[in-house]
Amino acid sequence: MPSEKHAPSADEEMSFRPACPDDAETVFDITKASIAGLSRGCYSPAQIENWMGERTPRFYEELIARGRMIVCLRNDVVIGFVDAEPGEVTRLFVLPEAAGSGVGQRLLDIGVAQARLGHGGGPIRLEATINAEAFYRRYGFRSIGRGQFSHGLGGEPIEIVHMEL
């Protein structure tokens, strides 16, 4: 059953905080749910099934330990996250039911701000999935080429769009 897009209501509180080690399994689950729920129609079932490769929550523990990941909570439940390094927004995933609610935009604001830190003023880059290209275009990113996902850990190649702001 397809999930409905969920716009936050006045009684829902959205907050952001740095990810902590206890978030690793949740971030792993959000990534899997986002891929399965938002990538259909742009990628084959085999690509979606094998997207995560051999990745486990431990992979996210290591990312969280770098101190750059920010999670978004709605009513104290993590619903999305962003990870960035100087010059690049490396990961941004939201639960499918949160797509279209403004969570992604808020996370991208945070990710872009983090990517600018220590970067020296050059363009901010990212690798967009085909299904997310329009989202990033609306934000102001432009396509600079196509390729395959460089942050993956195996499975079938995942076509992406190289973009910059």
C-alpha cells in the first residue's frame, strides 16, 4: 500500500541534532526504507534489492563517529538524516512518508551549510539518485554529468547524476 505524503501539522515538533551512536540502526533502516520506497520506477528491482550491498548498521556507526551527521526528529522519532564533508553533501535520506513535507529541504540546508565549512568557497557537489534529481534542481543544484554511485558498497551499479551548487 503506497504511503501518503505527510505534511507536518502544528502539533508536530520537528527538531535536529547531531547523530549519536545509538542512531546507527535507525539511520540504516531509514536508508533502506527510503531506497525501497522512493526509488521504484527509476531503478530495477534487483538494483533496489542489492543497493545496500553488505552494509550493516556498523557502517553508519563509523559515519556517525566522524561527527558530521545530523538527524531530523518529528515528535522525538528520527525520520531523516544528512551527512556532509567539506565540499560535498554525501548522504540525505528521509522516510518515504516524510517525503514532500519539507524535511528534505531542511536537511539539505544543514548539509549545504556543513559542506561549506572548511571548503574555501568552491562549488558544493553531490551525487543525486535519478529519483531525487528534481528535488536538488529545485534547491538550485545543476547537473554536471552522470555516473555511478561512488559511496556504495557493492551490488549492481547505481546510476546517479553528478550535481553542484
